[in-house]
Amino acid sequence: MKLRLIARSGCSGGTCPTAYVTDRGTAVVQGSVILDDETLAQLNLPAGEAAVEVPLALLRAAAQEVGGE
């Protein structure tokens, strides 16, 4: 899979929440993994999936960058 960076949250360093598009027509988001049991219970994630938390500003910037893709 090839990634193209489309938005970063604006913090310094390499571990900031970040959004990418892939050559598969999908998106990848880097963020803080949600580990809180109460929150995870609400999400009811299937095996093999994880949830991450990112700032809304990152999603807005990502949406602007990809536009109509």
C-alpha cells in the first residue's frame, strides 16, 4: 500500500495525528488509540479493528485536501 500525506494536526515532531490517502482508494488516520473500556464497549468493534481519536481540525483539513475524491 502506498500512502500520500494529506493533513497533519500541526504539532511538532513525527507523532502527530495525521491523515493519508492510499493507492487503494482508502484513507489511513494516525491518532491516539482508544483504550478506555467504557468507550470501547460503546463502539462494539469487531476483531481486527481499532479506534483512534484525532482532532476534528485534522478531518476538516483532510476533507479539504481530497475534495471530490
